[in-house]
Amino acid sequence: MRRLILICVLVAALVAAAGAGAESSRQQGGMIGTIRIPVIGVNLQVQQDTGELEPGYYPMHYGGTALPCDRETVAIAAHHATHGQPFGRLWQLHAGDVITLVMKSKACSGIFRYRVTGQRVYPCGSAFYTCPAADAGFRNMGQNKLILTTCDDNGFVRRFVYAYAIN
């Protein structure tokens, strides 16, 4: 019995240490700000996509898109159904809802507000990590807007929420 208790304590300690290591490795991507969507209760840090992190623990800024200071298209992705579901209620956004980005990085600092204009869902077939149809969601990239993306329906569709900067 003592041996079983000792093994359980040891396993619990190893799991806790592994979790702490995973948390610190997720943070290495660099937190660049916060996304706030009050109507669905989102108030989360945004990390920069480095191509080395597993997405989803926090909303992640697509590295190939602008930062809000550039006054061009900003895109942020997060999981819908896993890793705490940071964008689990994105489907509840409606035209007129406000999204705020509070940026706190060397590259971009300030408060940026966007007003939702609509949503679009792209079917992905059976591919979970790739979705060629969703590439159409990234259009008119030079505009001062925000695109939020997430997976719906167990990864078989991608949801895009579009919002334009409030002047």
C-alpha cells in the first residue's frame, strides 16, 4: 500500500512539473496584447505566432498578417472546442458587437477597437489542420480590419468573423 501511495505521489509531481514546463514553453511565443470581446466573455492574452508553438492555448496572431498599428488586416486564431475553448462562443457574435485589442509589444502598442460586420463558414471536408476552402476567408487584406478564425464542427469547417476598425 505504501508503495502504491508513493508511486501516486511521484506521478502527481511529474505531471505537475510537466504542466509547468508546457506553460512556460507556450509563453515563449511572446504575449503581444489582449483581446477583449465582452459580449461573449473573452478577455485573453494574444501570443505571436512563431511557427514553433502549438496553437490554441491562447489566441494567436497570424504571423503573416499586420499588427493593428499598421492599419491593415490583423488576423487572430484560437480553438473552438479544445484547450479551454478560447473562441468557443465566436458564433454568437453579431454585426455591431465590439472587439478590442490592447497591444503591449515593442512592435505595436495601443488600444484598437473593431466593430463586427459579419461571419462566414468555410467547409473543409475531412482535413483537420488544412482547409484550402478557408483561404478565401483572407480577402481584401490591405483593409483596416480584424479577422478572427476558429474551427467548428470538430474541425470540418472554419468560422471567420470580420470586424472593421472603429475610427
